[in-house]
Amino acid sequence: TEMTNVKIGQLLVKGDWQKALQCLLTPSQVVASEYSALTHFQETGDAKSSARMLPASSHVLLRVMRGLRRYGCEDLVKKENLTEDERKRCLDVLKELPTEMGTFFVKSFQSYLFNVILQWRIQ
């Protein structure tokens, strides 16, 4: 999941809110207790029932699911060519995350870039 954090950070820096959400909701990048809930969401697009399947300890995903319902974005995760309003709604969902979490993703991307540049300089 380390590279997933980097990817999410990169997408946040680029302002690609929809792809950041898609990355957060990818079942293959989570612990087993979250896998079935995210698979269910991918299959049904139902954030409410998917949230019920998540353990209480899945704070980040629970907030994302709540945001998807609140802003009516359940169908936007898979949609292509979003309008500006739909992009804003995806951002609103991401704003449901704790500030520290968004910062964590961006810092993961920053650390990755630092390490890549450092490796390049050493060679």
C-alpha cells in the first residue's frame, strides 16, 4: 500500500480528484477486513451498504463512503469525462478525510520524489 499512498498523493497534487477516489476505493490495496466492502461497492455502487460492511476501525473508508452518499458521487467514481460540478463534488468527498490524511498522501508523494532525485544524483 506504500505505492498506493504515493499514487494518491500524486493525484491530489495534480487535482485529479476522481482518480484519487478510485485509488482509495480499489479493493486490491486494502486489508482483508475492508476487501469485501470495497468489492461490494465496485459491484453495486452502493456506498451505504458497503459502509455497513466495513469494520469500525476503517475511519478513512467510512468517511469516504459517507461523503459519496452525502454529495451523490457514488456513480461518479466510474464515470468518464466529468463536468466541473462533478469534479467539485469529488473534491468535496475527499474533504471528508481528516486533514492529516490528505497531508499524509501528499507527503508520501513528496518523499518518493525526494528519493528518486537522490538516487539519480548518487548515480
